[in-house]
Amino acid sequence: MTILAVDDDSTSLKKIKGILAKALPEATCYFFDESLAALAKAREEEIDVAFLDVEMPELSGIDLGRYLKELNPYVNLIYLTEDTNYAYEAMKLHASGYLKKPGNDKDVKGELESLRYPEMRKKFKRVFAQTFGNFEFFVDGQPVEFKYKRTKEIVALLINNRGAQTTNGEIIASLWEDDGDPEKKLSYLCNLRQDLQNTFNKLKLDGILLKQRGSMAIAKDRIECDLYDWLDNGNDSKYKYMGDYMNQYSWSEFYHAELDEISYDLEEDAMK
């Protein structure tokens, strides 16, 4: 668990530091007396729980909480305050807890035991890619709608390439084969890439898309995918390839022979 504690009151910050050291000795904790410095750290590390003083200079705890929610929708915000005037603002942010300063071991432990977003949620990935049958891309259980249909096909291609960087030329060759003006297609691809980035940003899918100059890849470890699970776990996978793979895309036919062979070998192993 990664915890962030922010309080411009050094005495209060020292107290919460001591409480957390006893309550969660194995947790990774960051302590800041300046909210902007804390925000910079949150942009580098995914924060699970944030203890925030409500009233701080430069950036209030409420505003800092809003930024933290943008970085991680499932961050647990626990506010520390000397009064309850900001309780409504905290509720609007779906804060996990609200502690009256100075706080004590029992109160902090109670909040950690009843987090709005338990750490076990981290075991479940927000993104699921369905490749067997028709391709579909789900986030939080809902199919993602892109501005352009071709954008979704790019996602399918990147997932098919299993984390390998895929160049612009390879994308164009797969999506359009030899059809049309390459320069015009490259211009269109720029629009598709922007649509992809905008959609992922809107859904807060940080780290899913790995971009290099002139190429892209999907971070395999950040998504659940029937294909990946089947390739990794074989007959123990909860998914099974039945001969259908990304049916709506013509380029997927080139991969059927490989998947058919793997499926045949797995069936042979199961019969031994």
C-alpha cells in the first residue's frame, strides 16, 4: 500500500507519521508539508491512501484531493481537520474518511480498515480486451466508444501484437493494406492516434499506451485479455480459443494458423 500524508503543521504531520509507522509498518509512505510537492510525488507514484490537511497554503486539501482523484479515481482520501466546515466538500469528492485533528491510533486504524476503495481492488484490472470472437475493448465493464471506428481497430492490432512496439507503417499496412495514398493515410493515422490518446486520457488509462517516436504498444501487464490469459495458462485458463479471433478484421486471419496450432497442442496435452 502506498500512502501520502500532507500537512503544513509539522507537529500534526509528525503525529500521523508515527501512527502510520505502527499501523502499517510495511506500507510505502510519503510525508509532505507542502501540497504542491505532494502533488508532484503523486504524479510519479500511484497513491492508494492520502491523509490530507484541509487548510493549507498554495493548494488546499480539497483542491489537492481533486487532483489526486484525476490521477487515480480509486485513491482513498482521508481528511484531517480541526473543524467540520469542509465535510460537504469532502463528501462531493467521495472521500473515504474525515478525521478531527489531532487524531489517534484508534481513529486512523479504523479508517484504514474501512477504506472506500480497498487495496484488493488493485488485483482487478479496469481494462478487459476480448479477442475471441469479435474484438471488444471494455473499461470498468463498459465497451469503449471511440470517435473513429479505425481507432478501435488500432487498439485491436496493438493487443494482437502482445506488447510489441508497432510502427506507423505497420499500422497503415494492416488497416488499409495497399489501398490509397500513403501520405493521406499517414495524415488520417495522426487523427486516429489523437483520438486514441484523448479517449484513454478521458478514461484515465494512464500507462496503458506506450508510445515511442513513430510507434505504439499496449502495456500487457495493465490489462486483462482472454488471449493473453489463454497463452499464459493454457488448459488452466478460464478462456478458450474456439477458432474465432477478432472476426471483424481481415488482417486477423493471418494469426489463425498460429492459434489453431497452439490449441491443437493443448488438446494433445490434455489427452495425455
